[in-house]
Amino acid sequence: MAGYQRKTALAPSEVFVKAEEVLPDILGLTRTKASSHGSTYAGLEGTVTLSAHRHGMYTEVVASTDRLRTSRMDYEIQRFLNQLPYEPGDDGGPGSGEPT
């Protein structure tokens, strides 16, 4: 029901590695499908599908959830996307309003 986009300097494979590190811990999701350009995660909080496609120096990441924009899942997916490094050389990490 909700979709989010983010450009990142990471390669698609790196995005999926990062998702596998973060999403099971923060949302209790398990990967149910995977390909070189997409992954689906599901759990008690709902389902999220990530797709990542390289365009030049950047990867376009799209996250689609089956929840409303006000759900915990959507909040955590937005946080995950914001932690992806935008420019080459960026470390990524929490935004200015997030606790470190």
C-alpha cells in the first residue's frame, strides 16, 4: 500500500546484504524470495518488497509495503532507506533526527 524510493551509491547486491543484516533484526522479517534485482521479506509486521536497479553511478532502490504509511513497518523501512549512503564515500547512517 505504500512505496518509497532512494538513490544510493551502493550496488544492488550491497543493498540486499544490508537489508538482510537489518530487516530481520528490527522487524523480525524473513526473506521469502530473492533475485539479483529484488527481495521480498515477510513477518508479523507485514510484507515488504525491495527492488534495486543500477543506473550509472547510482542504484535506485524501491521499497513497497503492504501496510499503511503510519505503520511501524513503514517507519522502519524509511529509516533503513535513509541509512543507505547517498554519495560515493558516504558512510550512511542515521539522519540528523535519529538517535546514534
